[in-house]
Amino acid sequence: MTALSPPTAGVHRSFLAAMAEFQSQGRGSAEDDSMVGAEIRRFSPSWSEAESFETYTRWLRDLALEESPKPPGHVPSTTLWWVDGEEYLGRIAIRHRLTPGLLEVGGHIGYDVRPSARRRGHATAMLRAALPVARTLGIDSALVTCDVDNVASRKVIEHNGGVLEDQRGVKLRFWVPTG
């Protein structure tokens, strides 16, 4: 059954395959400023080792804690993985509050679906499942952004009740009710 899960070592093998898919599409390059890109650059050399992967999943879970170390300008965020049994399909991160930069372009919620699992409704279902989690974090309406030319992501947001507020640069900004 497909569901949101805290990051877990139980999907280690599938996660590695998913990251290889992302990398084959250029993710993780110096120009990639996404969550997945940054984590590929930082952690991929040690992901294949079970102990290091467990450390990585613990680090992701700890990012939700106010007191955990974070880079300057980062806020607590809850990362959840979209899994089907031991199959890693994607990830979603819920930022607990907005900084001025996140209010402009990043938003409360960011998500990625592994390339081989796209076009099957996973992103729509993943966002739908994450909205009640955002609600429990005190977010009544979540800001979710996407690039102007990312039609698939725009449809995901709109299918979850997203209302377009405006466009800022290359980003469209939507507010999505969480309850």
C-alpha cells in the first residue's frame, strides 16, 4: 500500500536506484539547487553503506526539530517519503514556517517523484496525504510553488485545491488549504 513514511532504511536499495535515476537526469549537479540535488552532492558518496544511510535517514528526521542544526536561513522541516512497501517512490518536505525567501519562491511544501514512477498520480496523492500533516504543524493554508513551465506540477497543485496567487519571476505561487 502506498503511503507517506518517515525516512527509513527499509527502502535503502530502492532509494539508491531512485537517486541513480535522478542523477541520470542531471540532478545533483552544481546548478541543481533542489533538496534532492543538495543531498545527492552531500550524501551520495556514503549512501551505499548501511550505517551511513541510517545516519542520513536520522538526519532527515531530525530536521523537523527546532533545535537541530540547520544551515543559515533554514527552518524546521518534516520530510516524508512516499513508499509502497520497500519501494521508494518520492519525497515531500513540509517547512514549518516561511522565511522571506520561502515566501517568495520556496513555499511550505516541496516534492519530488522518482523518474520511473512519474505520470501515475503519485505526486497528487503524495501532496494530498501531506496536507493534513501540514495542518498539524499549524499551517492553515500551504504555499506551494512551481516553475511557470512545469505543467505537471501545476496540475498536482490545482488538483489539491491550490489557488494561484501570482507569478514571481519564473515561479507560480499557489495557496493550498490544509484542512
